[in-house]
Amino acid sequence: MTPHLAITMGDPAGIGPEIIARACAGLKHRIAAGALRLLVVGDVASLRRGEALVGAPPMPETTEDARWPALACLQAGAPEGAIVTGAIGAAGGRMAYLAIEKSVRLALSGRVQGLVTAPLNKEALNLAGYHYAGHTELLAELTGVKGSVMMLAHGNMNVSHVTTHVALEDVPKRVTPERIRRVLDLTHEAMRRLGKARPKIAVAALNPHAGEGGLFGRQDIDVSAPTIARAVADGMDVVGPVPGDTVFVKLRAGQYDAVVAMYHDQGHIPVKLLGFNVDPKTGKWEALSGVNITLGLPIVRTSVDHGTAFDIAGKGIASETSLIEAIEYAEKLAAADA
């Protein structure tokens, strides 16, 4: 059976409505053939503006208790206040939260088999009274999970993270044996679901040169190395700690299937450097490839790997590439769980 995926609009004042409209229009042949089923959840009025902006046909609106067609949109909740395209506001933050909350409920009940999320804005979310650092933390609370893991994927670059939205000075104390092992286990499981029967995983070092024998810190020697050894003893194919200045080159070369990064920028920079398509003449990025996958949840969740882009919202120039990739990853993960 074809999985039914919910696409949450994110902040409707950003580029979410237009990239969703463009992506759904581009996937119309797969949808018509029954190979893909999508339910867009968010602010329908904002979606209509996005559809008109990119010249996409309006998708039918449905209700939560209806039998949904292969492509439909669902209002997340009653709007409160004006949603102004390109502007940060509580109304947009509130609608972003409601879309996630409704979609999680649908996923936990089995009515959809996965979530694909368009970007929200953390400031708008907090203005609306929802005090979360981002999607990952919000989804963890709504699903009752502690210890979820962020993994970025772009081509053969699969990078999961021990820590994400924390100050750099707090990273060393959060790099514990328990956390590293959980990230390893979830990364191993995810790669198997994505088709790697025996994934090879490298653990990036926290310190330069993996600590250089203790000269530059002992976390890699005292914390990471013993945890890696235990994972190997348990039958996993894990290597490291591998110095951070070479581990991603080796990943790109295919020597590993995935890398466990120690902190946000260590893992994000190489993936986004390869994922951004920049016009050399103007210096502006034209498109972004890459997907954010949340591991450790009781539901499938993938996301675009970019923000709300308020500066270009409403101009009709935002690329849907990352969203289509996120849909494709959600399909693979949902199919593996079926």
C-alpha cells in the first residue's frame, strides 16, 4: 500500500506555501498514478496564495475525518491575526505549531505514515507562545520521546549529530558514552532502513587531530574511543574517532556510509557546502539539496534543510528541490516500516 504522507506548511509567511505548491504540481503524475499520496496541513488561504504565485492548480480541501484523495489540503486550525508574507509574526508561528500538532496526531493514530515538514521560524514560534528551539525539540515533546537525533542527508553524505542546538561551550559535557551510543544505534538502524545491510559508520573526533594523544583534550580518548570499541564488540561496523578535518572527505569518497558528528556546525557545514547550488556570476544560491531526518521518533519525519527565507517569500523564486528530496526520503523510511 502506498504510504500517505502529511506535509506540514511550516510558517505560512515564509516560502512553505509556494514550495509545497510547486512540489505537488511537479509530482502530479506520480500522484495521479497512485504512487504517491500527500496531505498538506497548514493554512489553506496561504496555500492558495502560493498556488496562484507559481501557477499551480488548487488542490482540494478536506476535513480530518474524511476519506482523503491522493492529494488534498487540511486547515490546521482557526487563524488568529493576519499572516503577512515575508514578515515574522505570532500568527504564522501559531499556525506552524498547529500544523505540526495535528500531523503528529494523525501519524500516531496511523492515518498518515510519515511527516514531511516545511520550515518554521523559531522567533515566530516563540512569539506565539511555543517555546521550542525548533522542529526536533517540538516533535520530541509531542511524541513523548527523549533523545531524538538529527541526521542530514545529501547524496551519499549521511551525517547524524550527537548535539545540535546548544552553545559550543556546552558540547563537551553532552558528549557522553550513552549519547554517542544512542546516536550510533539510531544511525545504524536508519541506514539499514535506507538499504544498507551492514552500514559502515565513522565517529568524528571532537578535538583537533582526535586530541593528539591528549595534547588537545581527552574526550576522544576517554569517551568516544571506548564507546566505539563497545559498539564494534556488539557487531557494528564503526571506526573512529576520525579527525573532523578528514572524516567528511572520506565519507564523500564512499569509505563510510554515515558519519556521527559531535556538534551542529561540524555536521552541517560539509552537507550544506555540497548541497547549496551557487550561481558564480551573482554569488547567490539558486537551490539547496539536502534533507533533515529526525531519528528515534515513533513516526517518520523528514524535512527540508533550509529556513523560511522571508527575504524571498512571495517572489515565486524559491526552489522546491529539498522538499521533493524530503518526500522521497519519507517514502523510503515509511516503506521500510510497513
